[in-house]
Amino acid sequence: MKAFKNKEGSKPSLFYPKQILRILLCMGVALLLHSYVVEVCYDRLLFFPLRWFYSFHALCAVIVSGLLLVPIGGGNYIGYRFIGLTSLQMLACLAFLLPQVLSQPKVDEWDILSFMMAFFVALSLEVYFAILLLRREK
């Protein structure tokens, strides 16, 4: 597997651990910025903590990135795996969000927007990792 080896294929590579660190760092920075915007600029209190949303999406991004490394069919199938895993992630998002939407009291639109913002940050990191994998396969 090229992602776990260096360019020559001899020594273990830090390609995946770097991606995990990148995901955690970007999600942490996005969480801090998002918290600042919601709590300071708009003076809102969300029904659900932002750290739940960002933790869920960071975990999903780490899992998707790890599963993209599984060598099934080479570089040609990275795009198909990415689409399939993103679809499964969207189903997991619905399973995560549905109890919150159906709960009483009703969830504010800020909670839904906050969840979606965290989703798009994680999705952009997954797309970036898939592109890195495609470049590395060449």
C-alpha cells in the first residue's frame, strides 16, 4: 500500500498520521471560529454543544480517510469508494441528527446550520485527502 510507505516503498510513511493530525487541527480551528461567531458575534446559545457536532464529523473524516487507504482496485476506484463512503456518512449524519430534530423543544435553525457547517468542513478535508491519494498513486 503506497500510502503507508515512502516513495521508494521501503520505510513506513507518515502520510496517514499527518492526515489525521490535519483533520484534528482543522476541525479544532473551525470549532473555535464557529464558537466565536455563534456565541460572541450573534449572541446565540445552541441547544446542542458544537463540540458534539465537530467531534462526530472529525471521527467520520478520520474513518473515511482510513477506509480510502484500503487497496481495493487501485487508484481507479478511489473515486467510487469516496462516493460510497460519503453516502454512508450522510446516512450516519441523518441517524445522528434525526433524534435531535424530532426532540422537544424544537431545534433552532442555528443548530441545523451549525451541524451542516461542521459537515462541510469535514467533507472538504475528505476531498483533499482523496485528491492527495490520487496524486500519490500516479
